Amino acid sequence: MAFSTGLVFEIIGYVARSLSAKKDPYSLIYFVLNYFFIVTAPVFLAAGVYTILSAFISRLGNQYSFLRPTVILGFFITSDAISTIVQIAGATLIGVKESRREDPTTANNILLAGLAYQVFSMSIFVLLMATFQFRARHAIKQHGFQVFCLSFSLSTLMVYMRTIFRLIETAEGLGGKLSTHEVYFACLEFAPIALVALLLCVWHPGRCLGAKVRAGNEKRINPGATAGHFYA
């Protein structure tokens, strides 16, 4: 649900951005919808990625990870919640300042702080994911998760790269080069998210890590095991 929410936020932001470009680039409502939804969407996408890693650790074993799945979800989702609150506050204040034709620098700095904290949190997550996959590389191969692991890793890096882009764009300000040239938005914002949606649609976590897949892998690895024994 977190990932789906993030994609819905992206779509709303893209539609608002398109309407702003084609109908009225000075419309406040288009600006607020575009800025708010596109900036906050990665928070929900990241929450979905955290959930996938937690499920992955649960399937292969906690011994491969430095943190337990419950700790990962608790820490990183709490970080996301903090980041979301700060970003929403910053994006809302930017809309207010723009509507009053006032200097939005302070509001932009608040938004920047939220994005910076999110990048910091995701940096820790990427390191945790990489160490887990390295330590569990034999188990990943044994269970036939290599392709899914590659898809998940690439998806995580795309979300991470997109978050870094938003941080740099916000640091430049509303009139910066990144925010005023659509080619950067297309290549560093839209394309990574489209790729993530495609990858996790083809190699869906539910199909790759779900109950039926786990039971089938267990029987393949240990033919004497029964489904009842596995789920016990």
C-alpha cells in the first residue's frame, strides 16, 4: 500500500505539472499539487522498499542481517514519518509564500532539511541492503533469488538516486537549473520511477517471495520436507 500510494502521488504530481505547462504556468494550485506530490512521493516508495527488504530477510534468515526485520521497519519508517512531516510543512509554506509573493527561502530550507534527512536515512538503508545481500549470497543462489535480488537492488538504487536529485534540485531553489529544465526532470525524476514500477511489476515481491514460492523452494532444496513442516 505504501508503494501504491507513492505511485499515485507521482501520477498526481505529473498531471499537475503537465497542466501547468500546457494551460497556466502561473496557476498556484497546479504549482502546489506538482511540488507537494512529487516531492513527498519518494517517502512512500522508500517505505515499500523497506518492507521488501524486511520480507527478504525473514525468508532467508536473520543471521545474514545486522538488524532484525522489525527493527528495520520500525527505524526506517519512523525516519520516513519524520521526513514526511518536515517535507509537507516545507512544501505547504512554499505554496503560502508563493501565493503572497513573499520570499520562500526559509520554507525551501525546511523542505531541504526533510529531504536531506531522507537521503541520510536511505544511505544507511542502502549499506544495510548491500551487506545483507553479500552475506546471504549463497542462500540467495540456493533459493533462486538472483534475478529478483538484482531487480530489487536496481529499484532501490533508482529510488535513492531520485531522492538525491530532489535534494539537489531543492538546494538550488525554485529558479535553479534543475527545476527549470525539463530534461533533468525526465531523466532523473520520471525515468527512474517508471523503471522501478516496471521492475517490481515484472518481478513482483509477492510472486517472488510469497508463500507458494517459499514452499516450492523448500521442497526443491529439501525434497523430504512437507508444506506443513515448512510453515511450522
